[in-house]
Amino acid sequence: MNIKGWVGVGIALSAGLACEAAMAGVSIGVNLGVPVAPVYAAPAPVYAAPAPVYEAPPPPPPPVVYQPAPVVVAPAPAIVVGWHGDRYWDGYRYWGRRDWYAHHGGYGYRHW
């Protein structure tokens, strides 16, 4: 072991022996004391807040009800079979004047 190692071991041992904690022991002590005359002092003042007052919460407001406006349905306009301007309504579809005559055999077409 070199010199630096021996110096370190020496410092460690001297620190361990010099430490009071290394010399720990158990001791028991007995104390006998004479009681002193009692001392009476005024108690400290106590500041107490008044007790809280609990009240019932107010009732909730009534619910808001929105009534929709009444729906007015106008009657459907009556559509009559026949010519309406330049179109012919046969109950199913509107025919243009040219289409009607082309489909029904021209201007002199008769059903009988």
C-alpha cells in the first residue's frame, strides 16, 4: 500500500475515534424535583363566531314553455282538367300544345 493509502486510513481512524457518536453509550438518569407553587393565569379569550344560519334554497323558477305557432294549411288549389294557357292537363301531366296534338292525332282528333 502506498503512502497516500496509509494517510487516508489514518485520517479515517482519527475521525472515527474523535467522533462522539462512535462512543455511544446507554445512560439512565433519575430526577427528583420539588414541586413549585401553582401559578394561576387568566385563560385566553375565546372568540367564537355566531352559529351559521341555514335557510332552505329558494324554489326554482317554473320552466319556460314555448308553444309553436299554429300551422295553417291552405287548401290546395283545384286543378281542372283541360287547357291552362298553352298547356293541357289530363289529370296526370301537363302536355304542351304541340305534344298534345302530336300524341292525339292532330287538331281534328275525336274520341268517338
